[in-house]
Amino acid sequence: MPITKGAKKAIRGSARKRGYNERRKRAMREIIKKIEKLAKTDKKEAEKLLASVYQTIDKAAKVGVIKKNNAARKKSRLARLVK
């Protein structure tokens, strides 16, 4: 348990940041699953959705939820799947 006032503040801050990161990661995973499902059935819709998937992945990489190369790899694999 935290003892000092600063340690208590750090725990509150890290919990808040964890919440933001979890929301970002969950949104990314949901949209990736959605486009993977669409790629199997409706390629046109999947192509339309690709830009918003890229945006979600880039935002997650920008704030540090995932690393830059991880984002690039995900985008590359999704683009290949949709084509």
C-alpha cells in the first residue's frame, strides 16, 4: 500500500491511464474483428472500413498503447486480407 501522498496520487493517475489505454485497446480489437469478419463476406464494405481501422490503430500507437512496428504490422496484414 502507498504510504506517501505522492505515491497515492501516482496510483490514482496510473489507474486513470490504465482505463484510457484499455478503452483504446478494446476499440482497436473490436474494429479489427469487425473488418476481419467483413473481409470474408463483403470485400467492398471492408475496403470502406479500412480507413477507420487505420485511424484507430494509429491512435493506439501514437499514445503508446501498442508499439509503432506492431501497428504497422497490423495495418499491413489487414490490407493484405482485404485485397
